[in-house]
Amino acid sequence: MCLYSSFLGLPDPRFAGLSPKPQYAESRNFKTTHVKIELDLDIPKKTVSGVCTTSFKSMNGKSSLILKAHHFKLLYVKDTKGKLLKYTYDDSKIEITTDAEADKEITVVIGYKLQDPKLGIYFVGPDKHYPDKPVQVWSHSESEDAPYWFPTQDLPNDKSTTEVVVTVPNNLMAVSNGTLLKSSENKKEKTKTFHWKMSKPHSPYLVSFAVGDFEELKDKWKNVPVIYYCQKGRGDDIKRAFGKTPQMIDFFSNKIGVSYPYEKYAQVAAVDFIFGGMEHTTVTTQTDDALHDERAHEEAKYFSEGLCAHELAHQWFGDLITCKDWSHLWLNESFATYFDALYMEHERGNDEFLYELFQNAESYFSEDKEKYRRPIVTNLFRRPNDLVDRHTYQKGSIILHMLRNALGDKLWWKVIKNYVQKNQDKAVETLDFIEAIEDVTGMNMKKFFDQWIFSAGHPEYKVLYSWDAKTKDACIHISQNQTSDTPLFSANVKFEFTTRSGTKTFEELVEQKEQILTYKIDSEPLMLRIDPDNVILKRIETVKPLAMWIFQLVNDPNVIGRIMAAGEIAKYGTLKESEILGEAMLKDKFWGVQAEIAALLGQMKNTTAMEYLIKGLSLKHPAARKAVVAALGEFKDPKIIKDIKPLLDDKNSYLVPAEVCRTLGKTKDPSVEPLIMSMLTRASWLDAIRAVAVDGIAHLKGAESIEFLKKYSEYGNEERPRFAAIRNLAIYGKGRKDVLDTLVALTEDKYTLVQISAADALGELRDERAIPVLENLIKDDRDGRIKRAAEDAIKKIYPWLDTDIDSYRASIEVRRELEQKDKDLAAAKRSAEK
């Protein structure tokens, strides 16, 4: 059996503290069988009147039923006959005394009111600062916010059928899970009531509703309705963003071997949504940021279609099959991340697929290096939201790709079908997936999972290559150089040699600290590729002749191999290498390679590199052009102004003109200020042009831009320019009390993502006067990401706390107690003297 990480050595204290307490799934006396939530929304007053009728089956005969319910005004707790039940309530949980016997079913009816809930339900609408914002109300419950809007045991393994009945003003509609049973209008009250029912069991955090004056667009996959809801007037935009949904459903249904399992699939584009998307069963909530016009499509489709595929994949992995407790969250998120990439492979080809996985790996490596290293599955964490990170999403997706390659495509898809069929409508843990593999293949994969899932880190290889012309021996000296707290890895590694007469591939089990491998080759290799398909999650340093890297840059069929070769060539840093890379950038057929080479040329900062980057401004793909503009910004040279200025009017992109604003600012040339300022009035997808124009002014004027940045950070500006302003205030406002005060005030902003941004900025400011504010952010009822950002900020201000925030908290409490005792003693002494 695979081991939990808490037994596989000491965890990284930067993630969970020095003495973390293992987290386990909560015990329960009752299983929830059905939940009916009736909500009456008073939107102007931001109040909710609710009745929650929940049926339970006693599991062990114990009488105590505990439901989580945060900050409710309870009206009654009774049974279906109206008999009042005994209960206690401490503002966070309701403990009800029942007369339940084992296997007996009971039903509890709870009436309650909510006033502007802190979490769970979000009211969106116009005010004097945003007069055009539409009226919407939507819920979001992952991972522990469902109890802020209905009483529940709130366990991911407590699946039940549900009904959601929502009463709203008659000009709005309410969308929820499952099938619309009925909609009715009360003309006297000027309200409409929508009654939705979910016939298959799902977890509490997946229960959802969304209210708005929506435009409804209908499509279908076979006989399954596919529906889109968005702000009126944006129908074309939502179809552009999510219109491939039927094709995606078809792809996943065929590949997984289990057809889409629900009665409908809807997507709601929500205003001010605080995540990219949320896979509420049958009715995904998506950020309306994914919606875009035709001009943005070539660059926006990577976000919108990827988001669409990710959330759709969750309908199988996360909804139909749900992690039993949060320590196994990767069974939801790694799968959705990898299946998003699999759809990209199907839709756009192998190069796009490999580049997506490369970016996933780089994202994980960054977190591993700069923040912490942890196992993918661990029960050592403070809050479930802490697991929503790049280990769970990006690293896990690479591990699934490794598993697919280890099994082979045929067995991989048989395993997936078996896993889904066997576990549908259930809650699972990682062992269930391992058993599904063993059932199909007969292969014992426990070593693989112990190494890649239940242990932390990845192999860090160093390879020394040499060629003996006399014996025609190619010699490989490979070592593993990860830190002592990360174990040695065992992996089958391929070594591919290309000569003029062809290619030879050898495969070796690499599992020792150092291994020397020797191969007979007919002639000196032109190219050596280690793990040529880039399957293994690894860092690798390979020492081989420059000529081999140059050959690989041009001839490697794998886009990641070409990117790696470019990185090695760039290290030489001369004009000659800049020319080689420049030519490769212009000739390579894949935009991702072009973009990566452009970034390398920007780092080289020589005249040849600049010349080739200027040529690269005409590259076809907007993401490649954007990368070229960004690379030219590294030169900070006014000479480039005349070359990049025309791209402010790039008709096929929004992100390229945005990047031009930043690069213009980096030149420090005062003449560009009017140009950048003029871009602040230009609308664009994601408000990218305005946001990066704010960056451009900050780069241009430095500390002199503080008043400008304070203005653009204010409530009333669009969110992305605000984020840019907040970020730059932290860079240029160090030591300034007015900047500190501005950022402190923004931690109480109405928008969750601004609060997160402000907490991050306070950390970058490194001003210990922010500590009391950050401490309060950790304590309050807030989004878990805010709490994490506040903790990270405190650690930046006090770097010595990097490994033990828990001890810091304890020391703060002790210090406060001592200070209070000193004040009490001083007061007593003064009183005695009098």
C-alpha cells in the first residue's frame, strides 16, 4: 500500500509549518441523502431568507447531528411534521439532538436568514463608481464555503441529490444544478421562482446557483442540452469562447469510455467571478473574462478553450468521481488539467500539447524553487485551499502524462474507463486509482505512486557526455543531484543518438546517485537527446559540445528539445550565438519556440540580438510578437521606439499593443509619455492595454508615478489596471507612509482579488507597520487565498519566519499578553501611588 506523505519523512515547513497536524476526513454519524434549499433573495438589501430541508440516514445510531452553518440567524429547527428539535448553535455549527436509530432516515427543516454573507454568496451590481455593472448573484463553495449559505455537513464524500429553489425579481432568472422542474411568477410580488433538481448525487461544494438578466443560448450534444448564459449583448462572445463545448463533450465521452453522465451541461459567464471557473455539477460558473471579440480570438482562445475543457473534464473527474477528502484533491485537479491538455492535443496537435505540458512543468518548478516543496498527496496542511497550487494542478498533470507513457495509450485509456465506471457517483482516494490500474494491467504501480505522488520533489540530473573516436564509444555519466531531503528517483530513461547513418535509442533504469553508461555507436553522434520525448518531470543539465546543441536546435522534432537547445546556446552569449538563435527564431514553425528564443535574445542584450528581435516584430503569431516586444524591453534603449511604435495599432491583437506600452516605458524616454497615456483610454480584452499602460508609466517615471498609481488603484477603475497599480505601488513606494496607507485600505476592498493583490503588495513593501493588518486578514472570515497571501506577506517582512508561521502566531499572542500585563501592572502601580 502507498504511504501518506506524513510518514515519508519531514515535510517542508514553508508549506505546513514546523509541527503540522495531520488532517483526516471528518467522522460523521449521518449520511446525507437529499438536500432541498429554498432561497428568497432581496438583492438591494443583500439578504437571503432560506429554508433548508435535508434528509439523512443514520450510520451508527448516535443521536448527535452536526451541521456547519456560519453566521446564520436561525429561525427554527424542526422535523417535517413541524415538531421543534433540540439544538445548540455557536455561530458556526448547529448540533441537533435526534432520536435516530442505525439505518433510520430522518429529515430536518431549518429556517434561517443571512445578511450580506461574507463568503459563499456574492452580490454584484451597479453603484456610483460602476454604474453599468449588471445585477448578478452567484454562489461559490469550494472548498469550505457552502456553510456560509446553507446548513450542511460539508464533506466532499457526503454526496446527495439536491434541489435548489430560488425566488428573484421577475426581470431576472436563476440557474442551478440539474433540470428545471418549474418556473413560476408572482405578479403581485413581482418575483419569479425557479425550481431545479439534481437527480444524481454530488458533493455539497458543487451545489450552486447563479442569478442575472442573462442571455440564454442553446446548443446540444446528441440529446444533451448544452446551454450558455451571459450578460445580454454578449452572445457572440460566449459562443466564441465556449462554442466548442459539444466537440469537447464528444471527445471526452469517447476517450474516457463513459458518456457525459448528466442531463444537461450549462456554463454561466459571471461578472466579477473570483476564480477562472468552477465545475458546479451540470452548471459550470466561468469568469466573464473568458468572453472576447474576434480581434482577441487568436490569443484569447488558449485561455477560454483551455478553461472550458478543464471545467468540462471536472464533470467526470471531480463531480462524477470526487476526492474523498482534500488531501486527494489531485484526483480532481491534476486530471482536469491533464485532460485540458489532451483536448489541446486532439484539437491543435502535438506541438501545442507538448508546449502546454512544458509550461505546466515550468510553473511547478517555479513554485518548488521559490516557495516550497511538498508531495502531491499530503495530509499535512493548514487549510484545504492551501492545496490549490501548482503541485496539485501542474505537477500532477505531468505525472499523469508519465503514467500514460508508462502504460501505453491502449492500456491508459482502458484504465481510465475502468476507474470511471467503477467509481462513478462515489468519493475516492488515490488507492482507488492505483487499484484501477492494477485491475486492468496487472502492473504493480505502488512504487511509481510512492515516488511521484506521495513523495516530494523531482530528479535533478547532471549528464556528462564524451566520445572516444578510437573505440567509437559514447560515454554517459549521469548523476542525481537533488538535495538530501529529496530521495533518489527511479526512472527508465531513453538515450537517443543520431549519426549520419540514422538513430539509435537505448533505455536504462536510472536510480542510483551516479551511473556510467557506455554505448557502441557507428560514428560520432551529431545529436544526443536524453528523454527525447520529454516525458519525465525533471531538471537536467547536460554537458556536451556546442555543435550538438546547434544541430538539435534545428533538427529536434520535439519542440521542448529545441527550446532546451536554445537555452544552452544562449549561455555562450556571443554575437555568433545571437545570430544562430535569431535565425532559428525567424525560421521555426512553432510560435512557442519563437517566443522562448525571443526571451533568450532579450537576456543576451547585444546588438545582433536586438537586430534579430526587430526582424521578429513581423512574426505571424501574436504571442510570438508579444514575446519579441517584451524581449526588446530588456534593452531599455530609446532606439527601438520607432520600430515598436507602429504595433500600438496592431489590428490582430490586444496583447501586443499592451506589451508595447510596457517596453516604451522601460526606455525611460520622456517623449513616450503622451503615447502611453493615450493608451489608457483604449478598451481591450481583459483591459490589457490599460493595465499594461499603467505598468509602462510606472517603468517610465519610477517613484514619480506614485500619485498616478494611487489614483489607478482606487475603487472605480477597472480591475486589471488596479492590479497593475497596486503591484507597482509595492515596487516604487517602499518606505512611504501614504503608500502603506493606500495598500492597507485596499485590503478591505469590495473585490476579493483586489484584497489578495493588496496583501501581496504589502509583503513586497516589507514594512512591518503592515503586520497588524496582515494578522487580521488571517483571522477573519475571508477567502483562503487572502489568508495565504497575508501569511506569505508576513514571512517576506520577517524572513526569519519563513519556516514557522505557527510559532510566530504563538509568540504574537504571548507578546500581547505580556504587554497587557505590563499595562495592568503600571496602572495598578499608578493607582497605588495615588
